Amino acid sequence: MRPWIQAYNTLLAMGAIATAPLWAVVLATKPKHRAGFVQKATGRVEAGHGSSPSPVWYHAVSVGEVMASLPLIREILRDFPERALWISTVTAAGQATARARVPEAAGVFYFPYDLPWTVDQVIHRLRPGLFITAETEIWPNCIWRLHRQGVPVALVNGRISDRSFLWYQVFRVLFGRVLSCFDVLCMQSEESARRIRAMGAPAQRVTVAGNLKFDQSIPDPVDQRAWRERLGVRETAAVWVAGSTHPGEEEIILRVFARLRAPHPELQLVLAPRAPERFDEVETLISRMGLGSARRSAMGTGNGTGSREVILLDTIGELAQVYSIARMGFVGGSLVPRGGHNPLEVAAHGLPVLFGPHMENFREIASLLRESGGAMEVSGEEALERDLSALLADAQLAAQLGARAREALLSQRGAARRTIEVIAPLLERDPWG
């Protein structure tokens, strides 16, 4: 075994021992962290001993990465129908999304803890012909042991955020060795390509393929009247959807909403917190601020009754459809320093996109939307109220901004095709053959 991977495993063991009591408490008190624990800890995947030809193992950590990967996954399934596709995720929500959105997959499982024996167990059972990891999921034991076995390794939709780059620089010696094990690294942007080369990736293996998020399917038309009735939204209401919000943002959004209701009584708010475990907390906050509300989950699948000031979207997978009835959309995680969330789902519906100053995780996309005239960046509560007021006062302005946002999205499509052209040669050989 190489000295660098031995050093990594030594540090990993020391860290595991030191934090064992903390993890015991976390596992005992937080159900979401128990999801898939046995599979993560043992690496037991119900895959027999692989298939012939050897399958593709595609890793996407959670919901966002799975959704962004769908265009590329579709290309793989279409171009290589003889290859079984296995998808791993880290979170339970990622598991559910992968099962629902890729029913053709041979299986969906939890990514193993990055320990030699758990990783070896998965490799032994799957016998993959290609391992693909999305965005910034770089696990030294997994990558090294696949490489040692002769399994090609590809990074797709690669993105190196400011925070990640700082950490990778600190551990550059380790990650430089890991990155040398990759056969190809397909990055979202020139900046991410520059950063990963600076981290030690072989320059000749790095390519800029673009952002797969731009290739996510443009949403199919939905029955807007049915959705309005389902949510209890008046036909004449102007709907503001605030998606993927975090603590500290809901208070700002609700205060702005309450003030805007006076000059715009037709305004209704759909509020979708990012974390499901916060739904009760946010419902209490809405009530404490004196606003009427209803939870989407309490409405069933039939028509809603009456009208609600605030609709708490406490369901999974409906936000994209709910955007279809909105006048404008706000992207959460951006008024507080959380790096922001993907604004393209709003743009895909032809809506003006609003977000705060903290869009570090989507810097290139946010910049594109701003420069296209399809997005408004707000510095805080006062600016958010001012820009929303302008959009509510001028429906034509809102429509123009939404059209520009959608056009900007469409102009950047094609990353999935460029990526498949890079990784296709890796499937020409079978390391198990």
C-alpha cells in the first residue's frame, strides 16, 4: 500500500476513535443519520458478484446531485444499454430520488464509509467497469482501490467551491495523489478546472464540459388551475415561491411578505424550507408572526379549501411543479451564508429569479442569470422588499425578466453530451474481462 493512503487511513482511524462517543449520540438521537448505517458500515450490496459486461457505478451524494446527474444518466442508459447502472447516494432523500427518477437502474444503495474493507466489499460485489462520481465527492480509499483494481474513474460536473478549495489546499499532498488516480475530470467551468489542476490533477486529464444542471429537463406544462385549487391559491393571486430556505431567512421572508400584503392584498406566499426536520419549527414561526398558514401535507391530493396567506410546502418533490403558478421565485440559502441553492429550477419556469449575496456554490450560474437580466441579487431585507414590490407592480416586467432567465438557461445546454463523449472511451475496456 502506498505511504500516502496508509497515512490517510491512520488519520481516519484516529479520527473515528476520537469522535466515536459523539457519533454514538448522533446515531441514537437523529434518525436521519441512521438511514443506511448498516449498509454504509458493511459495504454489503445485494448485487451478487457483478454482471457481464461490468456495470457502471454512479455516485451522487444527495437530491441535488441526483437531479443534476439525470441528463448524463439518460445518455449513459441510451448509449450503453448493455451496461447495468448502479447508483449510490449518502442521504435517504437521495436514495428516494434516485429510485423514483431512475427506475431503470439495476440498484440504488448507500455509499460505503471510506474504509478499506467496506469499499473492497462493494467493489467485490459490483465489479464495476467504470466508477463515476459527481461534483466534489472525492473519497481517497474508494478512488485508490478502484484505480488499483484497474477500474476507470471519472469525475463529472466537477465543482471546487471556495471553501472546498481552501481545505484541498491544506491537504494538497493527499488530494494530489488521489486526483492522479482519475482517468478524466470533467469540470463545470474554467475556474473549477484551474483549481483542480492547482490541487494536483494531471492537466491533460482535465476538461471543461459545462454544468449538467443546465441540461436538466425543461419542466413539462402542468395544469396550473389544478395546482392553484390543490393549494387553495386564488385565481387572481400573485404567488411568491421561496424555495430551499434556511434558518434566519424565513423571518426575513415573512416580514417582507407581511409588509407587502398591505399594498398587494392579492399576494400569497409558498414557503419551502430546505430541511424536512424544520417543517414544524417554520410552522410555529409563521403562527408567531400572526400569519395564517396551511401545510401542503394536510391538503391531501384533492382541492384545497379557502385561501391561505402562507402555504408551507412540507412535501418532497413538488417544488418544481409549484413554481409553475408563481409570479417570481426566491432561492434560499443565499440571504444567510450557506452558499445558495440551484436557481435554474426557477429560471426553467420562466420566472424572475431573486437571491441574496451568498451564492458561492452557484457563482457561475448566478452571474450568468444576473448578466442576462433574468435575476435580481438582493443585499438584504430592504432590497428584497423593494425588488418584489417592483415585480408585483409591473407584471410585464416580471414576464420580461423570466423570459431572459429561461433564455440564459437554454443557451448553456449540452454538457451531458460533451461529458459522455469524454467518458465513453473508458467503457471500451473491461477491467474484469
